[in-house]
Amino acid sequence: MSHITFPLLTSGGEPYYLQLYRHILKEIKKGGLQAGEKLPSKRALAQHLSVSVNTVDAAYQMLTTEGYLRAAPKSGFYVCPLPQLPTPQRPVSPPPPPEAPKPYLPFDCSPGSADPSAFPFATWGKLTREVMGQGELLSKGEAQGDLCLRQALCRYLHQYRGVQCQPCQVLIGAGMEYLLTLLCCLLPPETVYAMEEPGYPKAAQSFRNLGRKVVHIPVDKDGMDPVKLEESGGCCAYLTPSHQFPTGGVMPAPRRAQILGWAAEQEGRYLIEDDYDSEYRYAGRPIPALQGSDLHDRVIYCGTFSRSLAPSIRIAYLVLPMSLLPTYHRLFSLQSSTVSRFEQHTLLRFLEEGYWERHLNRTRILYKKRREELAASLKSSPLGPNLEILGSQAGLHFLLRFHGGLSEKEMARRAREQGVDLLPLSHCYHDPMLAPPSTLLCGYGRLPLEEIPALTQALVRAWNN
């Protein structure tokens, strides 16, 4: 080839050598320049395009480095054959179709969902702006989370939950799923995790995703069955004793003593106490955390701010037994915290300056009112004689059991047709056949008071044959 002709752009900021490189590469790939074909000499092409020889040389050298050209001494530059991609041994699977978006339903009754309008936007925004001015927070923090926040958490957990801990035991991380993954690294790989049945499916999934063995222990009115736990071969039991998810039950003192006794019987046994929805208790005295009664250093306490503040606030915490701290420091002392220091210090001030307590008091009144109004509306409706409301003393959901001849699946389907999103209780069972019939979870955290009559009428249309 004697010449290469194309329009050089004088505006746009891209150097001439890059324009020439891209044009030649395009010609090679589309077959305009064939394998073995000689390119114009650098001097000839430079004169033809009215550019410097250095410009042409830079483009040729880039193409040679990438294997598209070869330089023959005293001869010039030649086009190299394009490499042939290997033929696949088996047909390549087509990509899956894009996941259809979840249809919008007017009534969001999913459990554990807090009301976004209840978030303290003004206060959180003010504290965030003030914290952002602290330049020292741009430096790397402590792996476990900044000490000042861990100290504040210890004070809060001791005063409100009866937890006995020191700041050195607290780990702060971006969400409960991350912390459970970290916890699995602290316990032997052969650890068998005993989960409540029914229970929190995300936790069981976290353990299975890491290849850990999971067994499911029946829950009665007092909580996890200690006899079945002993028979299961489990050595780390995951519990929600202060507000069992999803039934809403509270583990009484005798059962707590049995479970703590099980953990103390053998070396290497632990209890993971998920203090699920402990902030929202609407009747009776607060239920102290199981960890506060642990005399043998066997309870791993965990909690999160995602439910009480907002799901996007990815700040959760573990309180480790002293016996697991050496393993943690050996494995993770060089890692960084997964929570931004700015977010940590915003939460610190939110706790220390009294905003957290005021937020809980305000939202506790809000959710209690919704629970009462929703329960009264449902019981006074035509569904009332056939409707049981269970586990309504705490948290952000209760159970609806309908004795009207409909299966759980049919109830959920008909509710969706009327715009109501309700979770079947069987979704919280490893074995759905064990779930009681015709029972759904009804969350009210995101349900405005003014929408309760319309929701009730929607369920009447769905279930009242």
C-alpha cells in the first residue's frame, strides 16, 4: 500500500498519532489491510498526511507492540495475521433474560421495613455536614471500628439491653451479612450451625453460602427446643430470644437457662444472639439480652441499625466473647473497617447527643399506633371472626392466621391481586411443609395510618368468599 488517507481532526483534543493508530487498527480488523500487506514508509505517510515522522512512528510502534504490525529491518512495517479465536467446545449459553422488576403494589406489608418518612433527615444531615469538616477522618481508622463509637455502643447496650461488654469486644461492619461471614472465619470450618425453625432465612443462607453445615431446630412457644438442639449435633446456635423471628415469641428465663447450659457443657459451643427488633416492644417490661446472663463467655451478640434507622444505613455490630478475640486479631488485624469513618462519627454523635433515644421514642409511638389501628380494623371487619392476630407485642410485623378455607398460597395470591404484599410464613421454614396453615406475615412499618381502612377493604375483597 502506497498511502493511507483519512481525515485528521484538528479539534477535539485527540493527538494525531492516536487518530492514525485507531484508523489503521480499524482497517486491519475489517479487512481493509490484509495480513502480510506492507504499510507506507514513515516518511512517505508523514508527507502524505502533512504530519511529523514522529507522529507516524508513534502510531506504528503502538500497533507493533500490540501485535498488529511487525517491523522488518531495512524493509518496513507489515500487517500481522489476526489471531483466530478458539472454537468453543460446547455451545455458549445465551445470557439469561433481564429480571423483570418486582411489580409495584400499593400496600407494602413486608416485615422489618421501617417507614422512610420517619427517618430524622434534618438531624442526620446536620450531623453529617459537621462531621464532614473533620479532616482527620480521611485517614484510615481502626479495623474494628473507631474506639469512640465502640465505647458509645457499649454504654448504650449496657443501659438499654443489659449487655456486659468492653469496647475491645465490639466489631462494627457494613451489615449483618458481612459480620456473619467474618464470624464464620473465626469458628472452625466444621462448625454445625443450628437455626430456628421457623427462623431468619438470610442468616441460614449466609452460612450455607460459605459451605457451612446448617441444621434446623423446631421452635415452640418458649423458643428453640433444647432437647432437639442437643440431638442435632449443632455446636453454634443462632437465636432471636427477645423477639423470635417470625413468631414474635419471647424466650422465658427457664428456657434461657437451658440454652445457656447447653452452650457451657462443651468447649467450642456458642450462641449467636440476634437482638431482632428489640428496640420496639409495646407492652410489658423490656426483655434483657441473653448475653447479660452469660457466665461462661459463650454468647456472640449482634445487632444492626438498619431496621430502626433505614436499610441503607449499613452499620451493624458484633460483641464477641473474649475467647474469640485472639483469633480475630490473628486473622483480621491488618484489615480496614467496612464502614466509612464519616458515617461512624455521624452515628456516634447521634447516640451521644440524645438523638437516638428521641428517635426511638418517637418511632415506637408511631409504630404502636399503626399496630393497634391495623389490628382493630382487621378484627372489626367481616374477616374478624375467622382471623387470628399473633405475635403483636413487639417488632414491625405480626402474623395473620385466617380460618376461612383458603391455603396460604391462595391467600398470598389473592392479596397480591388486590395490591397487598404479604409474606407467607412458610418462607421462613427450611421445610415449608412444617408451617402452620393459612398464615402470613403482615408488616406495618411502611403503612401510613390513613391507608389502613383501604388495606382492610382490600383484604376483605381478597379473602371474604
